[in-house]
Amino acid sequence: MRFTISGKNIEITEGLRTTVMDKLGKLERYFTPDTEIIVTMSVEKERQKIEVTIPVKGNIIRSEQVSNDMYVSIDLVEEVIERQLRKYKNKLIAKHQEGSNFRREFIEKEETVEPEEVNIIRTKHFGIKPMYPEDACIQMELLGHNFFVFCNAETEEVNVVYKRKGNTYGLIEPEF
């Protein structure tokens, strides 16, 4: 596996680098050797945060963990990713039967993890009118929601704006 390790407001010491590669190296049993693992560590006040992103064909496996100790955060993020992989194994494999980043042993191994059924309990219908992303953010705030789906007046495509930490906003634009 190829690691890309970076830091924000933290120096990536050899000890941190080694710990990340040892802990996340355990995931090697799930992925092929050419799989890339992107790790970003950051420090804000007393918060030690690690973000791990693993792009696999058509999906992104991602986890973010925060604690007051970076080594604890590293332990937590490895556990969460491993749990995600076991939980969603069947769904991930169904989408990527050929040429996936997953090891054959992981794909063929039978486990007794029961897949959770996705249960949609509510459906909403609403008209989408063209608006600019800034207007969509205002509308989202007025509704008290964390995200808002709208038709972008500039591109005429369906977009999503969402609320981020620190009172900032994000925009999701589709790529076809």
C-alpha cells in the first residue's frame, strides 16, 4: 500500500509516521499493494485529529477521528475503517467485481456478518427552482437544514450545498 501522510499544525515525526504505517498497514490484508491511503493529521487546540481516505473504484472509504492524543486517534481510525470494511463488504464487492482494489482473500472469505437492510422511512417531493449557490445557502439557513438540493442557475445541474464546521459551506457538483 502506498501512504501519503501530511500534517496541518503538526510536524509528522518519524514516530507518528511509523505508527500510522504499522496500524494502517494491518489493512493490507484487505487491499491490493497498489492501493493508496491518504492520511492527514491536524492539531487544533487540544484536538488531535486524523483523517484517512482510501479511494477504491467508484467509492471512497473514509474515517475521521479526534481525541486529545494523536496515537489514540490513530488506533480509533484503524478500528473504524476495519469495521466499515467488514460491514459493507458485500455491497462494496457487488459494485467492484472486476479490477477492484480488494484482495481476493477478502472477497472470497465467508463471514457471518449480516448485512444491514437499508430502510427508507420517508420520501419528500419538492420542486427545484434554479438559483445561485449563495442563494441556496441562504435558503438552507432559513429552513434550518444542514444541506440543500437545488438546480444551479449557472450550470443548470442539480447541486447540493452543505454546512461545514466553522460556519462555512460546501458545494457538491456532479461529475458525469
